[in-house]
Amino acid sequence: MRIFIVGAGQVGTAIVEALHDEHELTVVDLEADRVSNLAYRFDVRTLAANGASRKTLTDAGVHGSDLFIACTSRDEANLVAAAFARTEAPDATTVIRTSNPEYIDLWREGRLDVDFVVSSELETALAIVRVIGLPAAVETDVFANGQVQLVEYYVAPDARRDVVGRPLRDAKLPPDSRCVAILRDEAVVFPRGDDRIEPGDRVVVIGSPEAALRWGEMLAPSEAEIKDVVVFGCGRVGSAIARIVEPDRERARFVAEDIPGASVYNCDGLDPDFIERERIWQSHAAIFAMREDAKNHYAATMAKVHGVPFTIAIVHDPVSRPVYEHSGIDVTVNPRQVTAEEIVRFAHDPRTQQVTMLENDRFEVLDITTKPTSGYVGLRFREMPIRGAIIGAMIRDGKALFPHSDHRLEAGDRVVVFTSSDRVAEVERVL
């Protein structure tokens, strides 16, 4: 596939990292250092120029592209670039990134001439909401309109002994679920019945929402249900949550009026006296959604010191993530990464409806419809070779099924399959 990308920031770079092996990429950005770094790291065509220019797009060879992505941090530049792409590459699918909810509304009303609009703020908010629902999870996503849930759990030292340390075939596992991977140090195990889950492992599970919740109760029993949440920072992500701390007085007043059920505090969120005075430590979780990584890191660490049991922090720069995690912050969410993840799916086989990237894109989970010519159609699941991938769920006639050894795959089934990122193209081909 020929893919044209305007924007070589963190979102654009994440997209290139995910797609460069299998596709012909051209990347345009105003900053010469950004595109030169991409050209050095990957086999992609680059141009340092204004992507919101018809001449630039034409000179860079946008004509004949199959997919056009405008993912700069400037909404209007993305819109203008997409408008020119419609003229110069009329057969291309156009995808833009935006931070303005008004543009999303215009697109949904059919008044914005692009194929898809992806919102960093909305995708981040959704990722955080999913984490709150499963506090033991490291990563989580949903498929098939919520019927199927993907969860990655860290196996705690107090995990139940009827699950860990024994062959999976003998363990008391929730029905309607499959353990599709055990991540141990740098190795990945595609589990069979004689494999075992051990404390310290990370386990990837695909199952019903109820089963996913029970896996969390087994693997991390000390994690409590989250009912009371404090959010530090009320931008577009924070405004969707119930109880908010905001340093800007006017913004705090606006949110208080916009969300009457929320308690809004006008403070900087970095004051330990405030945490004690307002009993923030009694909350089940705190989300840190301020604009600066250093503030999110400091505030989250201080909240931990004062007794907040579960912390979720927005991380804007990927290099900050290991620092957050080393400090004991429970979950980090990178808005640019979740945005790139949503955009990447448009470069996959048209039968692929959704893509989730795990472990910095070491692994991917695909929601893909099987074709009649697939060699897997008609096979029982116990007869299927694993070959670096495992099917965790299938959707047939609109209903989610979690296959066992005697189930057969049928043409037209949608499957949710876990695989290593370097095998995605092969998985899509064989299915």
C-alpha cells in the first residue's frame, strides 16, 4: 500500500514504526530534523516542507496514494492537507487527527470531506475509562461493540494458587476467555495446556467483560473496585471525569458549570496540604492529566506517598514512561500512542476492523474477518498450528464466542487474534 503521511511528530513517528516494513511510505513535515531522523531510521521517502500546500503534496508524489494521513498537532493544517489530497489523490482514504471536538461533530454530520477523524483526547479518555474499569490491568481494549475484552495483567505475588504455578489445563480459569500469551522477561509463550502462569509474568487474556474482570480478581486480588476518582487537570480528557482538580480558575469555573455532578477544586494539585485537607487520599484512584510530564510525574508520586492506592498518569513524551513506571505509578497512557494505534488500522487489510498494539508494538491484536479461501476455515481449533499467533475470540452472527478445542472456524467469522507485530501481514494473508 502507498501511504502518504503529513506530520513527523510523535504520532507520525509511531505510525511509521508500525507500518514501514510492509508499506511504501512518504512523510512530509516542516521540520527538517524530524524527517531526516525518520529517513535515517527507516526506509521511507521524506520531504521537509509544508504539507498543507498543494504544490508540496504534488512534488512529493501524493498522486496514486492509497491512504493519506494528516497527523500534525495543528488541526487546520490537517484539514487543508486533506482537502488538497482529495483533489490530488481522489482514490485515497483520508484520515486526519484533531483535538477539536467540533470537527468530530462536523464529520459525524457528514459536513467534513474526509473519510475518518481521530481525536487524541477522545481516544485517551476512552483508554483511561477502560483502565478504571479494570484496575489490575496494564493494558485493555474492547472489540465487537464491547462483547470482547482484551486485557494484559501483571501477575501479582498474591495471585491465587489455584491459577498460578500449575498447568493451565488444571487451573480454575474463567469460562468465556482464553489466555493468548504469557510474557516472561523478553520471551513470549503462546500457551498450551501444560504451560504455567507464574508470579511476575504478564498475561494477555481475551474474553467476555465478566471473564476479564474475574481474571483480574485471580491474578491481582488486592486491587479494589474503583468508585471515587480524582482527576488533576480538566482539559478535554479530564473534563469527562467526575471529580476534578484544576489550577486555572476560569477553566475550573467552566467545568463546574459544565458538569454539575463534579466537585471542582481550583488549585495546582501539587500542594500536600490540599491532599490532606480535602482527603484526596481516600479516593480509590487519581488521574493526572496535566499538560507537562514533570508535573504529572511529581503529582502522581506525591499522591502515592499520601496514600492514593491507584494512579494513572498521562505521559506525553515516550521517554518519560519508564521513569513513571519506575516511580511506582500504576498505569501510564500516551495520547499520541493511542492516536497512532487508531490510525494504523486503516493501513491493514480491509477485513481488519480494529488493531491494538501492546508492549510498544511488539505485539498486535487484530479484529479481522476470515475469507472463504483461508486454509484455517473448517479446522478445529486444536488442529490449528499456532505459528506465532493465537485466536482468542470469534464473532459469529453478531455474537461473541470464545473457542475451545472442538470449535471449527467458518468463513465470514470475525476473529480477535493475538500475534507478534512482525507477523501481522502473514496472519492477515492466511486468514
